[in-house]
Amino acid sequence: MKYLLIPLFALFFMPVQTADALTESEARACNAMAASFGPKRAEFDALVSQRDELVIAVEEAGDTWEAAEALRNFSADHAAEADADKATYDGLVAEFDAVEHAYRVTGTQLNDDFAAYNAKCATED
């Protein structure tokens, strides 16, 4: 068991050891960058969950609209229901597109931040 803990402690203290090779201002900047990863990751995870939920909602709304569309010509009420279902579907698609855009932007920014941190702060010295 203690052999398992040694590598874990080494990984935990690695940023402190590499920060010693940096200047004090660089170390503060690296620590600030590292501290920002948690909130950004939480934001990204929230977008992932929201996106996954919207995928299901869009599919279900699309199925509902298609079913209503098949009955459109039976009456004015059926046509109104098909129009309402189409509006619901279009609204969910627009919401999904907005979340998808935020998901991609946030994911790209998070990856860029990780790369910048690794390039500047995670040296092998």
C-alpha cells in the first residue's frame, strides 16, 4: 500500500517542485492559471450535461412534430397542433445550437489553457 502512495505524493507535489524553477511572478501566474481550471471545468461539465439533455429533448420534439405533421390535413386543429409542435421543435433546436456553440468555445478555451499551462508551467527542470 505504501508503494502506491509514493507515486501519488510525487504527483501531488510535482507542481510545487516545478514552480521552484520559475520566477516568483511566473509561479504566481501558474498558480492562478491552475486555480482557474476547476471553475472552467465545472462550466464545461455543465454544458456537457445540458447538451446531452437537449439532444434527447430535440429528438423527442422532432418525433412529436413528425407525428403531428402526418395528421395536419385532417382538420384545422390538427394543423394548429402541428404548427405548435414545429415551433417547439425549432425553439429546442435553436437552444441546442446555442449550447453546442458554448460547449465548443468553452472546450477549445479549456484545451488552450491546459496547453498554455503545460508549455509555461509544467517544465521538466
